[in-house]
Amino acid sequence: MSPTMSGALLGLTAALGTWVTVVAVLRIRRTQLSLRVLPYVRDLPQVGLAQAPRPRASTPASAAAGLFGPALTSAAGVVERVLGGAPSVQRRLERADLQRSVPEFRIEQVVWGVVGFTVAAAWQLLATVRGDSSLLASVLLCLVGFAGGVIARDQWLSQQATTRERQILAEFPIIAELLALAVASGEGPVAALDRVVRRSSGALSRDLARVLAQIRTGEPVATAFASLSARTGLAIVSRFAHGVSVAVDRGTPLADVLHAQAADVREAGRRQLIESAARREVFMLVPVVFLVLPVTILFAFYPGVIGLRLTTP
């Protein structure tokens, strides 16, 4: 690329950045409606214990969100039409306990894609200044950067869901034992659940706190635990929720059910650990076969080869 084209590209980039900055500053300086109206309605009586709304100060982040919001929403719609799979995304969002909708997640994917596009564009700009880049390669690399950012956010969501499920599996035996002890001591299922939730923290504890909140708002215990079973992605938690709902409906001894399920989870974890150890044992043979064994053979036979060479007439 010629110096004229490089200068024109840099000038266009600087002009675009200046324009965005000016628009953001003008948006920040605009007086909010709450600041203009609140001085005239502050003396009105408040209903109940609700606090008077506090005016929020505008920030550059909120100004940028207001400025680029429609464009991000349109781009998120395009990503949704291209990728699809909204039910799968919603399922993984629930498994990861992320309080956001599918369109909001698509907007995050677009933001990650824009970051990847920006990194690729900056790299190609430096390559263009050095004079070792072509236009087609630059465009392809920028598109690959955008697609890579979108896919990376999707993979990170799957990783978040998997990590949270591992935390739930690690917490489940302890929570189940605590519930069993509370029920065996004479407390009801709801009181035992309240006691365990107040004295524990973690992914499963947050799910049980949500179940407790649903019960306190009037939902039956079986319905609240059925929603937990539908929300989770783990079979053991689904069996736990089903067992608790059946025990509450039919009067089955709940402590025995919880003890049995905790033992099942511990046995499943022990079996998974043994399987993981068996796989790691195979991987441990790779350095032994390809590194230690050749070196041993070399140390064993090399002195003999040298001796034969020295004694050969």
C-alpha cells in the first residue's frame, strides 16, 4: 500500500474516533429527565417503604451502549439467524446460572467478535505499514477474527456450564447429608432446606435458595423441586429433586432417600476418579516409551558399539 493510502486510512480512523468521542461527550452533558422533574415531585407522599428514585449519573459506557445499541441488536439478530440454536443457548445459560436472555448473549457474542475483528485489523494495519500484506488476506483475516470471537464466546458459555456442574457435583453429597441430618432431627423439609441454605454457599446452595423462594411465594414443594429438575443439566440433581417431591407428597422417609443419594454421588465420583486414573496411566506410558526407553537402550548399547570399533583391526 502506498504512503498516500496509508495516510488516508489513518486519517479516516482518527476522524471516526473523534466523531464518536464528540457524540459521546454531547450525550453525557445532556441533562437527564429525572434531574429536571425530581425537584418538583420530591415532596409528594411515597407509597409504602419504597425509596425515592435516585438519578443515575451518565457514564461513557452507558453513552456508548446508547449509541451503539441498535447496531449491536441488529448484528445480534444476524448472528442468531446464521448460527441458530436458541433453545440450546437458553439451556446452557440456565445451566451456567447466567441471568440473561438469548438476545443479550448474542450481543455479547457480537462484542467478542468485534474485539477479534479489531485485533485482526490492527495486526493487518501494522503489516500494511511494513508493506507485506494484501487486501484480500486482510479482509479474510478480519472476518476470521470476528468469527473466532463469536465462537469463542459460545465455547466459553459451554465451559461455564460445565464448571458450574462440577461445582454442584462436588457440593451435592455435603448438602444432601446436611438435609438428611436436619430432617432426621425432626425438622420439616422446608425448615431443613432453610437451615441448610442459610449455612452454606455455592452453586447448589443458590439453586436451593431459589427453590426456597418459590416455596415461600406459594408454590407447592413438588412444583418448586420439579422446576429445579427441569433447570439443571445433571441427572443426579434431577433424581434428588424428584425424590424430595415424591417424599413430600407420599410421606416417604426423606432422610433415607437423601443418605442413599449422597452415597450414590460419592460412588459415582469414586468411579469417575478410577476411570480418569486409568486414562492418565495410558498417557504416562508415552514419555516412558518414547523418551526413557530409547535413552536407556542408547546407554546400554553405545559403550558396546564403541568397544567393537576400538577392537576391530
